[in-house]
Amino acid sequence: MSQEGIPPLSAYSEAALGKAFAELTSEVDESAKSISSDESIEQFRLHWLGRKQGRLKSISDAWLKSAPLEAKKLIGQRFNDLKNKIEGILAVSDSIPIRYSSGPVLPGVSLSYEPIHAKREQEFRARLDAEGIDITLPGTHRTLGAEHPLIKTMHEMVAVFQRMGYSVGVGPEVETDYYNFESLNFPPGHPARDTQDTLVVANQEGKPLRDRLLMRTHTSPVQIRTMEQQPPPVRIVIPGKVHRNDAADATHSPIFQQIEGLCVDTNITFSDLKGTLDHAMKEYFGSSVKTRFFPSFFPFTEPSADVQISCPFCGGKGCRKCKHSGWIELLGCGMVDPAVFGFVQGKQPAYDPKKISGFAFGMGVDRITMMKYGISDISLLYSGDARFLEQFA
Ligand code: DAH
């Protein structure tokens, strides 16, 4: 045998092979104990796996070559096992700077690991220091976000209209006097402007009134913006934030949310308006809910109506939520005033009130949300208090 220290293989029985390989395995274990530095890892690798001089190569050359054919398979399998073991030891030593044992790694932390050797431990600590990692801290726990109740209501209500074929639009929150008021048939000085007390952007006195900027008081200006962009037919809902110069109290907030709706086509009648809203309310609140319409006034619709629904909580008998009336007022609506089409016609001549007609509606998302969840103070919806919001997660 040319290789130094290679034990001779006396027989090829299972027992003889088992014994020979058991000796090699303990030799591997023994030499693994010498691993204590980067250099010794390399030495271990060369000693066992070196391509030319490696012990595994020499032994397999010596044993396999002279073995009878039927023994080669048995020996080959055992060599593979041994090689896997050696590679396993190397993988562990290479990839992690510490290995199982006992004793603390960092002060106060007992991870049941022991540094393979002092140098690698030093490197490990230096890396932790450099990266500012304190492994004693609990990990960052990221909780899943949840929809804010207002957004949830908005999405649900918008989805009701989407199922009826409506598309969804948006518009700017900083709006001109023209879109917010004038084009919706609120001329300058019209008393209906007082019902929507405005927050105006400062220092615009130099501009003509129609161009002055304000925070939109309702989502209705997006009706005009939509019609300017496209000829009829239109079926659109517009959810969004609106602003009013209102003092905050339990039921008023200077910021709140609305959903606007607009439908324009040939032969749209008040029956279509009633049918659409009745269906939407039944979809949203349950099929037993009834609607009723009362005459009202909005400058941009004629006729106009306020809509009430029968209380979805008590079925109309009267309860706290409907203030014992059995009915809850939820939205405003009406047939689009021909004067509004008149404002659009300059840009889209197809909005000829003699040929087309339409209806519009607007609802307060906050009100619906408060009613649905029994929230008595609107400010809770804007406080950002996680204890309140978590209830809707
Ligand atoms: N814009 C109205 C408001 O904020 C709500 C409204 C009423 C919108 C009737 C409409 C409508 O489109 O037809 O008070």
C-alpha cells in the first residue's frame, strides 16, 4: 500500500467494512476537534478532501481499485456517507461562527452556543457592534394594517354602485369657486352658499371670484369635471374628502367624506333615481329596508329630494339609533338642473337638456359609518386612536 497510514482492508463482508468505516468516522471526528481557526478549517478540508493528497481520495483509490466488483457498491456507499459527514462539518464551521455547546455568547444571553475559537467570536461581536444589533431585543412585530371604518364604508358603498355598472372617479380637494359653486348653479351671493360655509385659500383677492381657490365643500364639483371630460352617457360615483368651516362637535367635523353619484343619459327619469337609490340602500343595509323621498332644495338639482331609509336596526319600530322615529335621513338627490348642463355645454355640446337628462345624489360617509357601528362622536373617526380603530380590524 502506497499511502501512509492507510489501514488495510482485510475482508469485504458487511462486518469488516462496517468496522473499517467506523474507524475512519472516528478519525474524522477526532480531527474535527482540531478545528479552531480559519486556517485549521482549511487544513481539515485539505486533509480529507484535497483533490490530490486528500485522505479520502487516497483511501478510496487504495480500497476501491482492488475490491471485487460486488464489494465496490458497498464501499462506494460508505465513502459517500463519510464524505457527507466531512462536508457537513465544513459547512457548519464555515457558515456560523459559533457552534453548539453551552455558555453565554454575550453578557446575559445564554444561547447554548460556544465560539469555535476566540478569533471568530471576536469577529462576530465586532460585526454585531458595527451593525448596532442588540440581539437581546425582541424582533420588530409588524401588525397587519386594517381598513379605517370610513374607508371600509366607502369601499362597500362604492362597490354597490359598481355592481350596477357605475365607474369611480375622483377630483381635487382644492377647488375653484367656479367648480364648487358657480357651475353648480350657486351664483355669487346666492344664499345657498351660506349652507356650505367655505374655507378659502388665502391671498387671492387679485383673482376673479370664479378662479379663487377653496377647499371643496362637497364632491358635487366632480359632476361638472366629469361631464366636461366625456359626453353622455355617464354613470359615476365619486368618493372623497370635503371641508367646511364648521365648528367640531359630536356630529360635525370640519373634514368629512362624501360619495357623489351622477347618471346622465337619454330618458333618465325620477323613477330611475328612486329605483337606483332604493336598490342601493337595500343592497347595502338589507333587503327589508324601505326608502322614502321628501321634497328638498339643492341649487344643482330640480326637483330635489332628501332620502330616508327605514331604520335597519329596529325595522322601523323606533330605537336609539333612529332616535325613535323609525327612519334615518341618509342622502340628498335630485334631477340634474338644466342650468348645470348649460355650464357644461360649452365644452361638451352633447349635454343638451332638450335631449338628455340625469340624476345626481350625494351621501355622507361619516353618517353612514356612525350609524352602522353605533359611533356617537364623529371625532373618533379622525382621532387616529389605535384603541378605537383596532375594533374594526
Ligand atoms: N352636495 C350636497 C351637499 O354636500 C349633497 C348632494 C345633494 C349632492 C343632492 C347631490 C345631490 O349630487 O343631487 O350637501
